[in-house]
Amino acid sequence: VAPPPDLKWNGEAAAEYAREWADGHNPVYAYYGSDCTNYVSQCIKAGGMLMTFPKSYKDKTNGNIIETNKKWF
């Protein structure tokens, strides 16, 4: 499923977050032990990905309605 077209991805911000928290726990988020999926999700969010997408959006290139997942983990 494609993210909304107006999403601005910043890979450097994601990498910077990954470097900062690789050996620790960011207290803003719940701690689940050695949960790599949670850590990677935090990195992706730091890069600009939304945690929650709209249920659908209109593709600007062809007018089609794109259905999305409601959220990711």
C-alpha cells in the first residue's frame, strides 16, 4: 500500500534517530524489551512517515481512490 503522495520522507532523520537510540530506549515510547519492530517503527516515524494514514485518498495523477491500511506498527 502506497503512502499518501504528500508524504515527505527524510532518510537522514530516520538514520540519525537510529544512531541515537540504537543502544538505549527512548522514554517517549513504551518499552517492550528487545523489540526490533518497535525500534524500526520509531526510526521510520522519525523519517517522516505517518503512524496513521487516512482510510483512503485520491491519487492526484489519475483520480483513482487508493485504499490504505489504517496504521502500521
